[in-house]
Amino acid sequence: MNSTTSEVPTAPIPLSRKPSERGSPDAPASGKTACIRTFGCQMNVHDSDRIRRMIQDAGYAEVQRYEDADLVILNTCYVRENAVDRVKGHLGELNRLRREGRVKRVALTGCIGAAEESQSLQETYNIDLVLGTHNTYELAEFVGLPTMRETYTPELPGTEGEHSAFVTIMTGCNYQCSYCIVPTVRGRMTCRPMESVVGEIERLVAGGTRYVTLLGQTVDAWRYEGKRFCDLLEAVSEVAPRVWFTTSHPSNMEDRTLRAIGERDTIVKRLHLPVQSGSDRMLKVMHRGYKADRYRRKISVFREAAPEGTLSTDIIVGHPGETEEDHQQTLQLVEDCEFDSAYIFKFSPRRGTEAADLPGVVPDAVVQRRFLEVLRGIEHSAFRRNQRKVGNIEEIFVRHGATEDGKTIGETWSGHAVHVDTDAAPGTYVTATIESAGPHVLYARIRN
Ligand code: 5AD
Ligand code: SF4
């Protein structure tokens, strides 16, 4: 489950295909090595999977450490300023390794690559290749594959042969939220045809995939030839044994979809619906296109459809112009919606967005206090709701195999993250009793 954080919302998902270390028996004869680092959201994790296949096709072995790599690819995120700072740290380190004659070439892809700032980064850090999000095919040429003139389209297959797969159903975004750089770097919405999505999922499931996540910036805005997102979700839920989707926009979220989550056995009862603020005034400034009460109403439909389900959101604190009154309204919404988790973000000005030039900058100390107040509200409801699960016997999908300290991470059908004492393989189910609960995670024990 999501943790409450001010950081980039989604942690990279460990890939089950183990990278070959340099010199290991399965390293290709060419001896070329490459290291891919992924920053940011699940879209990037997914794009990295494609990049991974390209470098493997080009005869590179994947390694984990920069110092073992001939080629390093940084697949980046641009959503907040600290994301750029983190990447700069990595670029500095790579330049040092280059001077020592280790890393030979560096490529930067993803959202920073698509931003204007990438030019100055390329000059400062001598980056060999900078690519945006729409021309990933150029990487093929760079790594020595025959030139592929396909553009970045959602047509390319997702991760195959894994127990969990991410399937992109749309790219880009047609909204213009005041603070958001995504429409600039990812472009306008493109939806992938229904048959293409369902066909890919059928192939994935035949190859062993047990869990499919539908991906996109606003998946619920998906439309294709008269079909809407709920039609696609229903079709997918017929062919996949377990389905989830992220991320959604409240203006597109239909009651029908919320009810399908509750009704369909194969859909995980977990909704991520970013609200950003509880103040109608701020929602207007942000161009979100809905009012707080409309959001509340959607949540009540979801709660009714899936009372055990989990609800998460994104909240921005300290957007320019946010007053104490606006903040209080966000706290009220947090209390009313009883979120199970949230990603809380301190506003970060992104050059090229409307909000970057707005007056009414909120002082850091005020932002910090508001951040903590929202966090406290979220943790309060998350803890209380998690406590209700204690004593339940649950079917748990094993997501990641046991770590060294014996922790296996799984997910209930209600979308709760669970630590469970099992060495069951990822992609399988175990039945366990929930013994205790914290604000972020449940703890379960296998029944004897
Ligand atoms: N500052 C802070 N948070 C942001 N987000 C997007 N852009 C910004 C920004 N400039 C947050 C939003 C979005 C999530 C993915 O990141 O809450 O839903
Ligand atoms: Fe950004 Fe708004 Fe589009 Fe989400 S809906 S990607 S916040 S512009």
C-alpha cells in the first residue's frame, strides 16, 4: 500500500528477472554491460522495462552498480524539484566514474529528458544522449540496434512473463493543472485501442502473469471508439485474475466504475483518487475542474460499493495563494474521507507551469507545519481503519518474496499492504490472520 510521504509516490518495483552481474555465466559474449536507474512513477518503471529489453537485445548484460557498467541509463522523473536534484547527484557521481575510466557512456531518458532544462544538464554533465518520453526508439540506435523508426506508442508490449505486469492504456494528459509539468513533458492524451490492451493481457496471463496494473496519468479519462474506461476495466477483469489501475482524475471517475470495483471479484478494491486540496478556491486556482463536495460524493459511492476497500489520494500543501482557511478545508476533507493512505507533497515550483509564476508563495515553515498537520490527519484515519482489519482471515497475494529478515510483502483483496510470515513464491496466494496493524501496513500470520 502507499505510504504517506513527501517523496516520489511509487517505489520502483523489484523485477523478478535477475540482472546478470559482470562476468557471470549468463553475461553475453560481447561482455558489454549496462545499468538502468529508474526514478519516479510507475510509468517510468514500465518504460525502463522496455529499455531493459532493448539493451538485452543489443547484447548488454544488466548490472546493478554504476562502476560495473559501460553504459548507464538514467530514466528520470521531473514532477518535483528535488527529483532533479537527486538526478544531478547521480550525474556528478557518473562523471567521477567516467574520469576514472569506468563508466563510458551515459544516457538520460524520461521526463527530465523531455524538459527544457535537459539541455543545460547535458552540457554541464557531458551526457552522451538525452531523450524525452516520445523518442525512446532513438536509444535503440544508440545501443547499436538496427534503427527502429517507431515512435513511443502505447502499442509496445508491457512486462511479460512476470507474475505482475504493468500495462499502459493511455499516455499524456489533457488537463492543465496549474502546478503540473506532465502535460508539457508527456504531451496530450493518447489512448490505446481496447483490443490491443485486452489482447496483450491475454498473452501476459497465458505467460504466467497473475496481476495486471493498468497504467496512465488519468486512466479513467480513457476513451476509444465510443468505449469508456469502465468498459475497458470490465473487459480486463474478465481475462486477468487480478486487476488494479492507477492513477485517476476525479472529474472522469464514473459511479459505474466505482461500483464495478465493488462488484467484480478480480478487481482489487483499492482506489487512488488524487484530490490535491479540500478548498474549492484552491481547486479552482489549480484548474482541477471539480469542487470538494463532488469529490466527497464520489468517495461515498466508493465506500458504499466497497466498504472494506482502501482509498488513497494525493494532496499538495503550500500551493501559491493557499491560505490558512484553505488549509483548514483540506484538513476537514481529510477527516471526512477517512483515507487509508496518502501521498502528501509540498508544492514545488516547476518552470513552465502556471503556478511557478503565481504570487502568494507560502513560507517554508508554514508549508512544513501544514504538511505535518495533513500527515497527522491521514495517519489518524489510516491507523483507525487498519485496526478494523485485526482478527480477519484474509487471502493475501504475495507480491515480493521473503527478504533476509523473513518479511514477505503481500496485498489483500481490499488493497491493504501486509507483512506476512511465509516463503511462498511471488504471484501465489496465502491465507493468513491479521494479527496487528500500524498506520501503513498490516501484519499477518499464516494459520496452522
Ligand atoms: N509540486 C508538488 N506536487 C506536485 N505534484 C505534481 N506536480 C507537483 C508540484 N509541482 C503531485 C500531485 C500529483 C502527484 C503525482 O504529484 O499531487 O497528483
Ligand atoms: Fe498533472 Fe493534472 Fe494531468 Fe494529473 S491531471 S498529470 S496533475 S495535469
